[in-house]
Amino acid sequence: MKIRRYYVRDMKEGMLRIREELGSEAVIIQSRRVRTKGFKGLFAPRKLEITAAVENPPAQIIPENPYQEQFEKKVQQDLGELRTMINRLVTRQSIPDDMQDNERKELKKWRLQLERQELYDELIQEFMDEIKGSLSGEIQLTEEIIGLLLRKKMRRRFRTAPEKGAAVQVFVGPTGVGKTTTLAKLAARYALYQGERVGIITIDHYRIGAVEQLRTYADITGLPLEVVMTPKELTCALEKLSGCQRILVDTAGRSTLNHTHIQEMSNYLQNLPPAEIFMVVSATTKSQDLRLICENFKCMNYNRIIFTKLDETNTYGVLLNGIYLTGLPVIYLTTGQNVPDDICLADIEKMCALILGEDD
Ligand SMILES: Nc1nc2c(ncn2[C@@H]2O[C@H](COP(=O)(O)OP(=O)(O)O)[C@@H](O)[C@H]2O)c(=O)[nH]1
Ligand SMILES: [Mg+2]
């Protein structure tokens, strides 16, 4: 394309020159009245400025003035720059938008997974924000990348404890969660697999007859069982069992909402030597109830969590929710009613996989 600018008196003169120099195919792009330079810009005569262009110029064009070539180059250059700018704008608007949509879609998938697992909203938000924050806009978030990042963040949030095996271990928590069963599982493991001398104490504060279940286990395994009904009796029982390497203490549960009972129970524990106090919680616990349980049992000074009944649910957010609420490690997971088999040490990778739905 050839572009040329003319300064003429009127359109008639302009047309003549354009035809002559650019041929009959030429078109006028712009025309305007301008003041050409006179003496210091004063008294300058007004002229008509015409810009004309032709796609295929005739073979020979007579140069109008020495600046014509420069002017054409400049226009071409400006057009080129304009084209690049427009392209850049279009690209910037479309590609990152696509990418963002993609990110949103992929993130939403994982958010949904975490919501299905009933992880607390605040934890989900924390993970989502961290993931968004840890990526620059140039990386495309695929489902796999988010999954990996999520696992990494989750891993850091989980806490487990080694099987330290304190000499005294106490089982506290709501009714029916599996305290007695879990105690029986551990007692059998210590006694049968590790050859330890194990003693069992049960605090049956309300004479509710929950002792029978434990007596059956004790009889089968041949382990000594002491039933105590006052804090003083507990001290005596501990003395009686002082020959044991390990003493497991069961507590008879009452409602999580029965503050008086929980408080009374905690009075017993004042007389204990330093112990591992396991808060036993069912994995089937509703998220909101979990808050209540963690709060109401605080006076028991529990320092480890055991999650039971993982075999009865497909929703595992509770595992991380419990750690989040208490800041305490999970030590065991139980997965069925079989004594002593259905218990294992809590494993972070396994728990992450359950929440992320990677474990079938
Ligand atoms: N499915 C399943 N049931 C369990 C598990 N642990 C305990 N149970 C059952 O839950 C019920 C209550 O257990 P129990 O030990 O008496 O609970 P406690 O009241 O907390 O002492 C019993 O029927 C147990 O067999 C477990 O991990 N999975
Ligand atoms: Mg019990």
C-alpha cells in the first residue's frame, strides 16, 4: 500500500494530483483544512491537506517532497504498532479469562469434594486461598495440580502422634463411641502381641452396669480388672495394679451435654499420674456436634484423639476438623467391632487420601 499526503488549494487540484501520481485506484483517507507555516506561524495561508492511499501504486511515482517517504514509513509503522496492540489486548482478555474460568472450574471441583467430606468451611477456605495465592497467573491450574497442592497443604495441617505407650492411658468421650471396645483392642495388643502385664480400671461413676462388657474382655484375656466408684478408690486401684507395666482406664460415658457428669469425671482424673488421655470420637459425628464434644470434654485434659467407626462412614472431614478444633494429634483409627484387629495407628497419607477421595 502506498499512502501520500497532499497540500493543495482545493479538492479539484488535489484530485488531479492524486490521479496523476497514484492512479485512478487511489482513495482519499482524510482531508482537512490546515494552516501551513508562514512567518513564525503568522499570516500562513490555509491549505487543504489530503491523505490518499492506493493498494497497488503505478510503477513510477513522482516523489512529492523529500519527507514523503519518511511520512509513509511512519504511518506504516504506526499501523503495525496499532495492530500489535489490538492483538495483545484481544489475547490478554481472552486467554487469561479462559484460564481463570478453568481455574475456577478446577478449584470448584476440589471445593465440592471437601464440602462433601464435611470439612469445616473455614478450613476449605484456608486451603483454597493458599492454593490461589501460591500460584502465579501463568500456571494453568489443572485438576491434578490442585489435588497435589491440596494434599501438600492438608498434610501440613494433620497431626499424628507416635505410639508412645504411656504407662497410664485413659479413654474419655461421649457414650457409645467405642471407648470400651477400643480399650479392649489395645489391652489385647499390649498383652498378646507385646507380652506386657496389663491392668484395666473402669470408672463406673453411676453404677450403670457398663462393667459387664469390660469384665467379659478381661476374663477372656485374663487381665485384672478394677471397678472404682470414687476418686479415692481410683488411687487404691492404681496401687493395686502397680505391678502392671500398663494400666488402661475406661470411663463410663454420659451425654456430651451433661456438664455435671463430665465435670465429676474430670475430678477422678486429678489423681492420676501423667497419662495419655485419649478423647474417643466416632467418625460418624456431625460437624457441629464435634465442636460441642471438643469443648465440653476439655476439662478432662485430653491430649490425643482416637477416631472410631471409620467403617461406618464415607465422610472423613471429621478427622481434620478434630485436629483443627483441638490442635491435638490423632493417634489411632478404628475400623470395626473386631477385638483386637480393627485398629491401626493414624497415618497422615491415609487420612489425606480418604478426604481427597483417592482411597476406595
Ligand atoms: N462399626 C464399628 N463399631 C464399633 C467400633 N468401635 C466400637 N464399635 C461398636 O460400638 C458400640 C459401642 O461401643 P462401646 O465400646 O461400648 O462404646 P462406649 O460407650 O464408648 O464404651 C459397640 O457395639 C461396639 O462394638 C468401630 O470401629 N466400628
Ligand atoms: Mg463403655
